[in-house]
Amino acid sequence: MYQGRCLCGRVSFSISGQLGAADMCHCRQCRQWTGHVLASTEVARTALTITGIENLTWFHSSAKVRRGFCSHCGSSLFFDPLDTQKHQWIGVALGAFDDKTDVSIAQHIFVAEKGDYYPICDGAPQHDH
Ligand SMILES: [Zn+2]
């Protein structure tokens, strides 16, 4: 069981079972949403339990995706593809976990849109999109 929460604690979550693939997304939308990049893990929808969901706001960043953040403290928490038939997973921000995650970054995506102020040095594969 893995657990995490937003900065103020009004939204928390727990995940049963193992966490899925972890990646870092450097696209412009993730940069602006997080203030840097989005490091997230793909979690089966059925494995995720959210507490305090009344404090969660969903922002539809495109026709395909909504992003969940705490209405009070602003923590970026969930990346939710709207086509739930095609996508059985929801992305959960790794920075919000309370403790260990037992995953490491498997890839960097949308590197073509990354900021110019940091290098990527961890050796994980990098993809332009
Ligand atoms: Zn909060």
C-alpha cells in the first residue's frame, strides 16, 4: 500500500498493489501545471482510492485529459486521461507520495519541449514526444 497527499492534506490517496511505469514529462502543459516537470506513475484506476475528493478541482487541459489539483493548496496530483476504455490507468504525481515509491524514472517524454535551465542527467531514455 502506498499513500500520499497534497501539501495541506485535504486531499489524500492510497494505492493498493504495485506502482506502474514512472516517467517525467517535460511538455509545456506539464511544466506550467507543476512549475517544473511532471514526474508521475501510472496506477490502475481500480487500485486508487482518493480521500477528500470534494477538495479536488479538475482542470481540462485538453479534450483528452483532465488534471486534478487541490483546491486549497494547489498541489498537482492526478493526470487523468478521459478515454477510460483506452486508458485503464491514471497518472499520480510522484512528488505527492508520503514515503517510498519503489519505482524509478523509466523514461523522459516530450523532451523537445523541455526548459533550457536544466540538464537531464539520469541516463533514462529520452523521447522528443
Ligand atoms: Zn491541499
